Amino acid sequence: MSHKIHIVLFTHPTCVGCGESIRRMQRLEKEENDIDFEIMSLAGETGKKLGEKWHIHSVPTIVFDDDPENRIMGIPKPETIQSILSKLRK
């Protein structure tokens, strides 16, 4: 594998579905060797700035490989995650 796929999960303290999204992505990170997973809160200054730059308007939102075009909004389904990862691994 030439590079790790960077995955950013945008959350917020008031988000109802963020906990489940975090658990799913942490499980995935343990199963896959080529993933670098990061949690970014929109309540923090860094999260706010990156969220504005990438036009994140709802949480949970997951961005793959620092490309806001590769995103999942809402609690991620395993098949949707795998579809994006397969595309990025080609």
C-alpha cells in the first residue's frame, strides 16, 4: 500500500449519531492497516476552520483522503465505507 487513507469524522458534542459513527470508524481502523482515522469536533477552533473550508454543515460527516467530494453524511453504512475505500485504493 503506497499511502494511508486519511479519514476525518466531524462531530459535535450535541450530535446524537456521532457516538455510533465513532465506534464504527474505530472498529474499521483496527481492521484495516491502511487507514489513519481522526475525530474532529466542530465545537473546537480547528474543527470549525476545517469544517468551513470543506463545507461541513451537518454531523456526523466523514471525509476520506482530505477530499470533501469523498464524504459520507450521517451514520456510515459498512458497504458505503467499503465502496469509497475500494475506489481510493485503486
